[in-house]
Amino acid sequence: MQHVYLDNNATTPLLPEVFEAIRPYFAERFGNASSIHQQGQQARSAVERARESVAELLNCRPAEVVFTSGGTEGDNLALFGMLQPGDHVITSAIEHHAVLNSSHRLEQMGCAVTYLPVDGRTMVDPDDVRRALRPETKLISIMMANNETGVLQPVDEIGKIAAEADVYFHTDAVQAAGKVPVDVKQIGCDLLTISAHKIHGPQGVGALFVRKGTLLQPLLYGGRHERSRRAGTENLAGIVGLGKAAQLARAGFSNGSVARIAGLRDRLETTILRSVDQVAVNGAGAPRVPNTSNISFDCIEGEAMVIALDLKGLSVSTGAACSSGAIEPSHVLTAMGLSADRARGSIRFSLGKQTTTEDVDFALKLVPEVVARLREISPVYNKVHA
Ligand code: PLP
């Protein structure tokens, strides 16, 4: 059976080149990067080459790259590493839970947190950031691209506000990297998170950019790895994979790969809008990453649609989270003002480098069929259309 994967914001498949780059590090090149013998030196130089590739992707110095276990750790390190009880942090209502739940914990520890609202396109208003500043504000943490809608936040402007106010700025760029250029100098941020598995690298590895001179407390204590910013023997194979994925992500802007994905996403979106009634694109009209399309289908339960599509061979996702058996509407979609029902009827389609024209054709054939079938059995739809 054909199976098409359009859930690349959840995770991406390893590119074959990444797999080939990693393979020897599970076998003959097994050294510990801290050892002084040849195997150790070989591992060290592989880690440092990967650091250079990540630095090139982000336009920073290699020494400013700290390898982590992924996006969640990068976000935690940025927040807990910078903040002390009594400090104030400004974040937004639409952050990933890696930032939101860290912020809740920081509140319990005695920090003050401002959660900025967003507009109807899931965009933060930079003026709100300015207005939320207090004398005790230490950090602003606003994501670069939202994982559900793909909407890009005005991080360049926020970076300027942070610099003027002499406040540190962290941005979670997990969903932006590889999709739009991520340049820490242009953004003017002090900290920036990326994760390998969102850019066709392996799961369980990522990096945090830490601007030179930024005093960051580590989360983990142990050896002096990563210049004492992250203790623990380096995840050698993972880091090599991240380095290769970063190289390929960077190349994607000049070799047509990103533009190709943008074309496919646009065709998917416009065709669904034409072929299915009572649908709306969430975040439409805002700048968005080129691979993501979040669509609300009226009178549809998103979970039911995900299951029905999966049975027919198409993997997509809802923004909804299932906790204790109840389906909670997405915090992102409710923050932009969608009703709980509308938010529950939203589906995220996210494309990757492996997505083909045929994959999109397959989705375009299936989606209208499944929507029609679900609406046929929907009491709400039938009442409205009786
Ligand atoms: N931040 C954002 C915006 C994400 O989309 C994700 C993953 O979905 C994360 C952080 C967490 O990254 P990881 O899965 O590498 O821990």
C-alpha cells in the first residue's frame, strides 16, 4: 500500500547522505572525543567539523555552538541557564511546550513570566514586547516559526527591541532552520535553538547557539564538555548527523530544494481551498515557512480525519493534544482566536525534502474524499446543510 508522509514538522526522515555520514561512527569510528589517542582525536575532529557546519548554517562562530540532546534541551538550557528567581521573562502564548512548560516551572521557582498574546494569524506584535519590558526583565524568548501554523514571528524587530533594552533574546528556531535562512547576526539574538530531526538529521540531538560572552548556567554538571556549558560525552554519531543535515539544509536554499517544497505546499493548499468547501488556512496572510499548511475543516473532528487518512495511507497531524483521554484544542489555534471546535477540526500538512509531486497528488485525491465521508456522518454538518 502506498504511504505518504506529510508530517515533517513532527519529524523528518534521515536523508540518505546523512545516514551514510553517520554509519562509520556506529562502527569503526567509535572514539570518545575527550580521549587523547587516535580514536579520540578522530572523534574530536568529527565533532568540530560538525560544529563548523552548524555555525555556517546559523552564521555564528563554531565556539558559539553547544551540542544538546535536541530542541527541548536547547530551550530548557536557554531559559533555566539564564534566569534566576526574581527575574522577569517575556514569552508568547504560542511557544512550543518546551518553552511554555519551562516558563511555568520558572514561575514556580520565583520568576515572573509574561505570556504575550498573538493576533488572528498567530503573530506576536513587537510593540507588545516593548510594552511588556520591566526593569527586572532579563530575557525575551519568542519562537522564530510556529510548529503548528508555520507562521514566522518578527524576530528581527524583537532582536532590536531586546538590544535597545539591554535584555537577552532567545529564539526557538527548531521549525525555521532549513526552511528559511536563520542568521543570528541579522536576528540579533543571544541564544537560538535548533534540532537535528526537524532538518532530516537524527532524533535526540540538537544545538543551542550561545553568543560569546553570554553567561549561561549549565543544566548538567559533570566534565568540561562543550566548554563547560553541557557536560556529558558527546553523542558522536548524532552530532555528525546534525552536521551533515546542517550542510544539506544550507544547500537547500541555493539548489532549489526549498523552492520546490514551497511550490508543492502552495499547490496542496490552493487546491484544497478550491476543492473542499468551508475550509480556511490558519495563519494565511502572515509570512510562513514554505513547508507547512494548517487548515481548518468545518464540521470535522481532526482526530477522526487523521485516523481516516492514515487508514488510506496518508500521515498528517492535528494541532490537538490528547491528554487523559480528552482531546484538548491546540493552544496555538485557540490563542489566535479560533473556537475550540474550529481548532479541533484543524489539520497540519507539513512537507519535507523527500516529498514528491505524486505525494501531493495522492493527498489531493484523498483529502476531499475523506472530508466528504466524515461530513456525511456529521450531525452538525447535516443540521447546517439540511
Ligand atoms: N520547539 C519546537 C518549535 C518544536 O517544534 C519542537 C518539536 O516538535 C521542539 C522545540 C522540541 O524539539 P525536540 O523534539 O528536538 O526535543
